Amino acid sequence: QVQLVESGGGSVQPGGSLRLSCAASGLTFSRHDMRWYRQAPGKQRAWVSRITSLGNTYYVDSVTGRFTVSREDAKNTVYLQMNSLKPEDTAVYYCEVDNYWGQGTQVTVSS
């Protein structure tokens, strides 16, 4: 059974940084692309970033240059480093693989 557990969320001021982690189990992690999504209050869940099994990375335009996705296959973990955070980045962040989802972690950016 695939399980995903996100962590690392919190409250920061605009311009601050956070690093999210997503620990996976129940799958051969190194063979899978991993994705990050977010859901802002009152909005639909939206794709944020993807890292392929080979380490190629992709981002939605609004976070390009500020967010960095990475993976550590030895730890079955994917990360999302978020810098220069803005209030519009406030959302619940989820990781996803093969339509399995974690429980999400809240990120709040506010002064």
C-alpha cells in the first residue's frame, strides 16, 4: 500500500523560505515521477512541480525561479524548497504519485 507523508509546512513572512518533505513507502520510489500540488483557500487543487525518475524538473510559471524540487531516492523522499515566498503561495501542499496522495501540509505566508 502506497503511503505519502508530507511535512515541513508552517507560517512565514513574505520573502521567507520553507522546505517541504514527502516521505513515500509501499512503492519502488526511484522508478516513479513525483509531483507537488497545492490548494489555496476557495480554489481547486493545482499542480506546482514535478520531478521525474531521472531527476528532470518542471514547474508552474508562478513558482519558477523561487521553488526547487529534488529527490533523495535512498530515503524515498522528495523535497520542495520554497524561497521568496509570497502571500499567494498560501495553500495546503500535497505530494502525489500514481494518483496516491498525502494528507497535505499547510503553508501560510503572511505579515
